[in-house]
Amino acid sequence: MIGLIGKKIGMTQIFGTNGEMIPVTVIQAGPCRVIHRKTKEKHGYDSVQLGYEEIDEKKINKPVAGHFKKHNSPNYKYLHEFRLKVYKDIKEGEVFDVSMFEKNELLKVTGISKGKGFQGVIKRHGHHGGKASHGVHESFRGPGSIGQCATPSRVYKGKNLPGHMGMQKVSALNVKVIKVDIEKNLVMVKGAVPGHRNSIIRLRKEL
């Protein structure tokens, strides 16, 4: 198995063997059940669909409920598909938990970043802003000129402008596992990971 679905609990700190303080993010991951198994022969690629956090059938729609019944599975609130490069002997119905992770292992952690609302170019794109002295009358935090007056008489696509910031899929690479608590289904990883408290996080082994 190469990954799990989990929930970000928050951040804390633990102390290493030499007494150094290590900031960690606590993630409650799994247990996750294999709902659907796709194979290269039938679907064109190998993958597994995992389910996380069981819920009552009344809280899902009929097409999703039919999908779970088709695969003889309980109903889950969150589903995610993981592509398989190895571990291709996995079958439907198997359940995986945090015991698959080991201390000092490197993971790829994916989540949805915090929403910042509508922001200007300084916060959104890291612009320096205009001069604040010597007779400057322009907007100090504005984007400045955004194009040409004649040719091509348009604003180029991708121009850094104010707009909505955050709420995007972000992945943190090479995140080190500091501690694994199998009894409580907790994984503690070094540093911060994308997302707010109680947001859904996907953990993937770096293979």
C-alpha cells in the first residue's frame, strides 16, 4: 500500500533523543478500506480507491450508495484514488492503517491550503510595492502597469493581479515521519502541512 487518507488535528512539539525541540503536525490517518481496485488490463492503469470515515447511508446520495453496495463495502464520507506503482497484489476489502509508516520515513503530504480571501499583489504574489516617499502619488500597494497601450492592446494571460488567494491543492514533499501511534491512528510529521485544522490530508509514500 502506498498511502492513506487522514485528518489534520493540529500542531504541537515533541523532544528528540538529544533534547532538541521538534515542531510536528499531528494527523489522524485511517483506517482506510479498499473500496475499488482498478487494474491495467481492465481500466488502463493500476490504482486503489480508499474510503475514510464511515457514515450512515442517509447522508449520501443514491449513486454513491450504489457504488458501495456494488463493492460490498460500508459507506464512507471521503474517497480518494491512489495510483499503484508497486504493491499490486492489493484486493478489495483490505483495510490499512498507520502501521504502514515508519519513523524517519519520507512522505508526500497533500491538502487544501487555507483560504485567504481577496488579496492584493503584495500578499498574493510577493510584489515589493511602490515607493513610499520622494513625491510619489501612485498607489503604494497596487500592481502598477499591467500592459501596453497599443500593441498588443491587451493584458497577457497569467499576469500577476489581485484576486482570490488560497483554497488550492498543495503538496509538501519529503515530509519526515517523527512518530507513529498505532493505537490512536496518529502520525506525527515534522513541520507544517497544508490545510486548516480538521481538513482532509492525503499521505503518500515517496516511492
